[in-house]
Amino acid sequence: MIGRQPDGHLVPDVRPFPSARPLLLDVPIVPGQLPAIRMRVETIAADYGLPPERASDWVTAVNELMANAVRHGGGHGDLRIWVDDALLCEVRDNGPGFAAESYVDRDDRPVPSGEGGMGLWIARQMTDGMEIDSGPSGTVVRISTHVDDAS
């Protein structure tokens, strides 16, 4: 599990590990700020050499996770981005949580509904990996896109 204490509560401030590299971005996610944050994410994708199509996929995936934090996670969250052998993103929120298992390795497109479900599927389709840890004290989602084989 990523970012969870033995009692099931989210660890309040998990830093990326095992990488010792600094965070490229560490910002709160709040309504109205998503476009500005998205522009910063676009810059990071370009700076780390993702080709335009892969960069667009990465930015879309990060945006979907941020939108989910606002919509389903209590109206706000936190975004962290760093690079190791991949470009990594973590979005965490303090929402009520959900049953995450069916979202991690799902290949088939979910049926659109008023409850959501498409954002995580989109994020998974546009990246190389996704981890989700969700419970009653919040959700942590990490996505990764390999930089070395980005072209």
C-alpha cells in the first residue's frame, strides 16, 4: 500500500520514495487552479523529453486525477511530481474513499455514469502504471510514464 498507516488512515505527508531526487512539483489542488497547474505539468513533461503525444497523454492523466480529487475527494487535494526511472505523479485527497481494486488493471472502458469512473480509466490508459490506495480517510493515486522509452 502507498501512504497508509497500519490503522488504515493515510499517512499525512508521504514523500516519494525510494528516490532521493527532489520533487519537481508539490502543490495543493484547489478548484479554479487546475488550468494553471496543468500548464506547469505540461512544462515538466516537455522538460523531461516526452514526445508531444506522450506528453499530452501524461498531462491528460494528471489532469484527470486532479479533477477526481476535486470532484470526489473533498474538493481539494495535493499533487506531487518527481522523476526517477519514470515520470511519477501522486495525487492525494481526504475524501471518503472507494473500492479501488477494479480500477487498477481494468482494460475495458467503463460505462459512463453520473458517479464517475472514467477519469481513473483514462489516466490508466494514458500512462505506463497506476497504483491506488483508498480508504475512509482518503485516496492516494500514483501514475508513472517511462521517460527512457518515451519516444
